[in-house]
Amino acid sequence: MRLLRLLSLLQTSRDWSGADLAQRLEVDARTVRRDIERLRDLGYPVQASQGQAGYRLGAGAKLPPLLLDDEEAIAVAIGLRTAASGTISGIEESSLRALAKLEQVLPSRLRHRVNLVHSVTETLPSRGPTVDPDTLTAIATACRACEVLRFDYESHDGTLSTRRTEPHRVVHTGRRWYLVGWDIDREDWRTYRVDRLRPKIPTGPRFAPREVPELAGYVSRGVSTSAYRYQAKITLGVSADTAAQRISPTSGMLEAVDDHSCLLHTGANSLDQIVLYVGLFDFPFTVHEPPELIARVRELAERLTQASDSR
């Protein structure tokens, strides 16, 4: 366990003196030096700085053995099992192979805990579009290198176009993967569905990173509101926390008003779809915009009243 703590300290982006490590680990300096040598024997490239004794973990030429504590091992095992039925195509078999290797080296007590979780868990396979792992890798590489990404893109209506984008971040909502980037030709930030784009290689020139919008709110607006014909603003008669239990970030963006109300920003290509979506939550609500939605709510309310008239 002490070796794991030492490895965790060395993985932070700083140099550690032998005295600092000894104080953190509550051992003497000789024990620290001995543990450093044990990590090196295992294949971890622990570097020592010149002059004042300092240590940090360098980049290795080979993959050393994994040292995981109990919680980390269980988290990795469950994550691999989940990835086998996730939204990235082609990694199902690889995930199961990695899981089988991990379970072979788990202590019996941990293997029992992992198998217990698996025995009572049923994961529904993703029915939506999946993402090519090579596409994710290409996007991540361009983001890290700050290089312009060119790709063919299919919009929601099937229109094909070629885009040039300064890629910033990949955002995963649980069901979809999105790229957030600066569209060079449109001179504005855009959100792209990763399953609809095909990168072109090689990438373009390097660019200076821009100040970006707040990602969570920007992506939520982009995928739940901005992309649709009708963009609605609705007050809900419940707190934002209560509403968030029913409304996902991909369906609408919530803005707290007070302890008893919040604003919902959502969108759809059909007015009836918005009315039905909000009405079925059983929350008190008031529609503010667009005017067409207000008129549609009044029309439907009158029709429903007439339909329930017992005369």
C-alpha cells in the first residue's frame, strides 16, 4: 500500500524531495530510497534531479505493471464491462479481453466483489449511433496539437459539407459524443456530432487556442435548443434540482430562478413535441416564447377542455 501511495505522489506534476516523500509516507529517507528502487525494478521510470535530491515520474519506454488499490481495481473492472456495451464501436471485444486479463490477477476477495456486481447488473446495449475509435483518436490528437481539423460532416437533415475547425474539446453526454470547435469559415463556435463526421488526414496548420465558452452550458444549448426550428423558454414551478431529475442536459438547459422555480430552455422541430414533453412532467409551467408555442398551448388547452366537457 505504501508503494501505491508513493507512486500516486510521483505522478503529480512536481518534483518531490526525499524529505518531503518521507514526511508524507511517515517513513525515513532510507526507506524512500529503497521504495524508489523497487518502482524502478518494476519498470517505472522514476527520475532524480541533479543537486537537491528530487524525484518525479518520467515517461517510460515500456508499459510497466499496473499497481492498483482495491477501489481502483474494482472501478477499472466495472468500467471495462460497461465499455463492452457502450457507444464506441469496435472496442467491445478488446474491453472483454482486458477484463479477462485483469480478473486473472485480481485477489480472490476482489474477484468476488466484481463478480457480485456483474451477477446482479444488466446493461442495456446502446441503440443509437456509435463512434469510430479512430475518429475519436484523430480528433483528440488535433485538439492536443492545436491543429486545424478538416472533416466531412453530415447534418441532421442529411446535408453533406466539408468543415474546417479549430478543435477544442470532445464532450460525452452518456449517449452521444460531440466536438466543440471554432468553425473557421463561419467564424463562430460550433458543436458537431462525432458520429456524423469523417476526419481528413493530414490535419491543417497549428492555431493559437481561443478563449472558449463554458462547455457544459454551451453544449447543452447546442444539442437541446439551438439546433431546432423552435426554441422555447418556459418557467417550471419546481426548483432546478427537482427539474434536473427529469430533464437531461441533452433535452434542455435549466436556469435556477429561486428555490421554487426555474427556467427551461429547450427546442424541437415540432410545437406539439414541446407541449407534450413539458406537459407530461406534471410540473406547473408557463410558456414565455416563442409566440407560436404560446398560441399552440392555448389552442390545445381549449380543445382538451371541450373534449372533457360532460354536457
